[in-house]
Amino acid sequence: MTASRLRRLRLSVTVPVVVAGLMAAVGTAASVSVLERLRGNQQAELQRLIDGIGGSLSAALGAHVAQHDVWSTYDLIDSVMAGQQQLPPSFVMAIDDSGLILASSRPLDFPVGTAPPADVVGRLALPDIALDDTEAVVGRLIPMVQDGRQVGQLAIAFNTGPFVAERREVLATLIAVNAALTLAMAGLGYAVVCRMVAPAAGFLRRIEDAVGDDLRPVASTDIAAAPREFADLYRRFNAVVAAAREREHLADQLAREEKAALMGRLAAAMAHEVNNPLGGLLNAVDTLDRHGARSDVRDEGIAILRRGLTGIRDVVVGMLVAWRRDDGGAWLTAAAIDDLKALIGPQARRKALGVDWRNGLDRPLALPAGTVRQVALNLLINAANAAPVGGTVSLDCALDGPDLVIAVGDDGPGLPAAWQRFLADAGTSPALPDPGALGLWTVRALVGREGGRIAAEVSTAGTVVTVRFAAREEIRHDAA
Amino acid sequence: MPRPRGGMPTRLTRRRLLAAGALATAGVGVRPARGESPIRFGLTPVVLDSDRQFQADFRGALERALAQPVELVQRRSYQEIMALLLSGQLHAAWICGYPYVQYASRLSLLAVPVYRGQPLYQSYLVANRARPAAALEDLRGHVHAFSDPDSNSGYLVTRYLLARMGETPASFFRETFFTYGHRNVIRAVAAGLADSGSAEGYVWDVLSEIEPQLTQACHVVSRSDWFGFPPVAALSTRMHEPAVRGIGDALTGLEGSDAGRRLLDLLRFDRFVAVGPEHYARIAEISRFVEMQS
């Protein structure tokens, strides 16, 4: 498991895993140490056995070997072997002065009067006795001396199998004990950490609730009952909640003021749009009054009056749309979207913007019309602001299954990355990239409230901000 | 003659007898004497002499019959017991027929056991189970275990059979050694120390009952002719002593008491009887044959 994966795990899992890992490491180190110590003890024990049995036997057998007394030699070896029930030698062999076997504890393997196998003698002639993890036969060749003369050699050998088996048994026991301890410690660690992080889990639930705009402070009773570290955390959280609520309240207020300012600018624009042609219209009326008998003058005057009045009508329609009261739970219709074209019209004309308008909404949707319109209008205003003079603003309203998808585009320099992140990050409350620009903040807040999603795509051609709303239910036709 | 390992199968000489007797005197008997001077009785491995029950019952039977403490004397070889007997340090001894015929002129027979209806026994050639053999010829090249250089069944008989074939133990066998006991011969063969051995048939039969794990590892290759069972003998010069005569009477009278019958049952004997020197004529005959071939 890599460190990054470990960091992503829950603390209640991470800590037991780390504890288990540490226990396993400590257990392994201790086991290796124990086994090495055991190996050393076994080696010393083996050496003591060889020295003890071999030394006493070689001394006792000297006279028999000197006399070439096969039976007495065998009888003594046999009685010594019978006394070594716990750890008997693999074999004991008396070799006479001519290098032939006089007697051995395994006469069938080492017959009387034959030469001992060269490999066996070679193995016993090795200077050191080393115990490794594989079963082997180790031993010594001990000279037998009688009356100051070497009369032969005693070969004594032990099978290391019992030592290897003992070490394996100890290893198995160590593994079992370490595994049990590791599991117990991991379980204990899990229980302790779960108990320790329980307040954090409650805190996490509060944070998760906050993502759904249900930002509630921790009750004072909960703070009093929490551990000191978490009590401090709760108090700081409450301070953050209070600050967030204040900021939200301020933002709402600013939004309302922005709307009022927007309306003021609209009213001013309307007055401008009405007042400017009004002088021309009055002049046209005067001209008609004086020269209305002339057909060319009359026609031109009427044309001027028509254009002027049409312009005034557009301004009035836009104002009506802008001041239309939010229809609360009213369903969203294609007309509610198309109304926005009139609202964006004056700004578009001022910057000589082309408006590419596609409204594919063919039926009412169970979405709050006011919220959707406010979102779309803010995006259109933002797009119109971003688009260069003579540029293009687009709106594409379409249905994608049960979802409503509104894409607002412009051919401006592109939405800054900070704003892109601001719009796309639905789970947290990131800082406002530009505190004065509340249009997109309003968009993000409204879309988040309705459970929608926002995506901003920036390219060399400009910016397209796409908003997706999920219709809550299918509208019955009789209700429409 | 090539010398088998671990033994000295040479004839007893007077000098050797005296030397061995002096050494044996320094030895310790099976049982220390009580206040009264004990009757000293020599034991050899012609029977399972190391059996504790046998020693206790045998000594008890003699003590009851003789009303005197009895000391059982054991040594490693027949030669040592014969040295003690011939030097007058033993009242009597249970010896083999072969040393008896060698010193028949100085010894008198006190009693001989009746085994399975007759005072006779056989020598067995035995081999390890892993060494199939049906006759002496099949044992050529073996490592062969003998009992004692002064044993009839455990040495002389096999040597006689080889002599008839124009062979000696050294020429016929790859290796030979003495174990100084018929039970030891069977142990050596069972363990594989020897491929084959020469042992007393009576000891084999008893071991088949009481230590079958030993005899099961071996098989009998051949059985010899019948020979006189090892006798209890004493120096002829001491036959006037009541204690010496009493030993013969005690043994021949064993079947007359419960304790005696228990001892006879323990030894698998029917009874003890008195026999004459002619009972060992066959042993004397093969002994002379072997000596002539040497």
C-alpha cells in the first residue's frame, strides 16, 4: 500500500494498519533474534554432546580398540546409545588403527571390517560444526589413545533434524503468537481510534450538512460534552458558521442592491431610449401637421413614427419583463426564456452585439421559472459584458432527457480560471474571485439551491457556460 | 592359526591357568560371603547366567540344600572360570563340555541337566534375517560371531565343521570375533554386527521365549549333532569334600522340592542327572579332530 493510498484511508483503518505493520516488524525482528539465539544454544548443546559422549567413549573404548575386541567395543557403544534416548547420536563408529570399522552403532550401514564411507569421514573432519536450516549429519573424528599410542579414531555424528524441527516449531509458535498479538493490537487500535474520532465523525456530518446549505452551529451542550480538542474545534466551527451566515446575508443584500441598480440602469436606459426618439417623433408630428398633405412627407413621417414607436414598445416590453414578479413555483415555459431576449436587447444594441438565440423548450418544465430566468439573465448580462463590441452572444436552451440545459456563450477573451473553478466547485464555498461581481455568485448560489450543475468551457472562440437543471417531475397536460 | 578378533582361542596351559586364577581371586563375586565361609560356585554363559531371577533362585536352591551360604562367581570368559576351578578356588562350576574334555583327567562330573528329555544339546548356526542361508557353505565371507574360544557349541563345533571342509574360521569367514556369551552372539547377529554366528541351541530356544525380538531378527541356518549338555564339574581332588558332593546331590535332587521345581521350570530343564565321562566322548572326538587339523 503506498503512502498516498494510506493517507486516503480512514483514520480508524490507517492506525490499526500502521499498528499491525509495526507489530509485524517488531515481531519479525524479535523472532529472528530468538531463532538466532536458539540456533546458537543448539550449536553449543550439540558441541557439548559431541564432546561429552565422544570424549568419554573414546577414553573407554581405547583398550577394546587396542585389543581389536569387536564385541566389547560394540557392547559399550550400544549401551551408551541406549542411554541417549532423548537425543541419541546418529551413529558412533570405532575405527581401528588400520582405518577399518571395528564396530559401530549401525552395523548394517557400517559393517565390521570395512572402510568407513569417505564422504562420511570427510564430513566429520570439517573443522566447524554449523547448524543451518536443512537437515544434515554433523560430528567429529576423535582420536583414541591407549598407553600413549593412537589406536584408532572414534567417529560420532548427530542428525541435526531434531534441532531444525525444534527451530521450526519455535518459528511456528512465534508466528502464531505474533499474529495473534498483531491482530489483537490492530483490533484494539481500531476500537480506540473509533472512540477517539467519534466526535470528528459527528463534526464531519455537520460539514456534510453544510454542503447542502444547512450550515448549523454545534449546540453548546455538545461542545460541553466533547473532548477539549474537539470543543475548541466546535467553537471555531461555530465562528465559521456565523461568518458564513453573515457573508451570505451580505451577499443577498448586495444581490438585491445589484438588482435594484440593474433596474435603475434599465430605467435610465429606457428613459434614454424613449426620450431620444421622442424628440424625433414630435418633429415628425409637427412635419405631418404642416405638410401632411404631401404624400412623400406623410409617408416618411409615418415611417419615422412607426420606428420610433416600435423602439419605445421594445423598451416598454423589456421593462415589463424585468419587473415581472417572480412567479414562485410557476413552471418554466419557452416564453419565459424568450422574454430574456428583450432584456438583453438594449445592451446588445449598445455594443452592436449579434444575438444567437436558440430556444428548444417545447413544453413546460417543473422548474421555478423565476430562478431559471434569473440564472440565464445573469449569464447573458455577463456574456454581453465579456463580448467585444460587434461580437456575438448566444443562448442555447435545450432538453436533454428530463434535464434542462442552458448554454450561454460569448466570443470574449474567456472566463478567468478562478471564475471557472468558482462555478464548477459545487461542494464547497470557495472565495469570490471578484467581490464586486455578484452576477456569477448569484448564478452559482441559485443553481446550487436547485441541485443543478454548472460547467464553464473556455476556448479560443470564447466562453460557454452550461447550466443543467433536473426537472423535478413530469407535468401532466391537464394541469398545464 | 589366524586369531579371531577379541579372543584368545588357545589351549589352556598351566602357566596361564595360574595367572588367570590369581587375577580372578582379586575379582568380586556375585554375592559377598556372610560370616561362614561360603561355597563358591562358578557360572559361565552355558545358561543365561546374567538373569537376576536365575541367580537368586539357583543360589537359594543350593543354600537350602547345603545349609551353607553360596557365592556365585562369574567371569567374562570360560577360561577365567576354568582357571579358578582348576586352581581350587571354586568348589564347583557349571562349565562347557569342551573345557571339560580338555581337563577331564582332573575333573569329576557332578550333574548335568536333562533338557527336553535328554541330557544333550545342539549347536546352532544362526544368521541375520537379511542374510539368507541354508547351510554352513552359505556363510562363506560372512562376519561371524563366536561365543567363546572354550565353548563347544559356540566355537568348537563350527570349527570342526570347517575343518572337515578343509577350512579354518580365518580362511572361510571374512571376519570373526568372540562375544563371550551365547546371548551376545545372538545380539550381534540380530543387530547386524555379525552376519552369522555360532550359538548354543538351548540358549536360542530360551531366548525365543523370553526375548523374541532378538531371535526374530535372525534365523537358524543349521543345527549340529547332539552333544553332552554342559555339566557341573569339580576338581577330582576335592570330591571328598562334603560341600562338593553336596552340590551334585542338591542339583540332582531339585525336582524333589517346590523351589527346586520352580528353578527347573525357570531353566526349562526336566531335572539334573549324574553322567559319566563317556557322555562327552563326541566332544572329545571332534576336539581331537580339530587339533589334528591345526
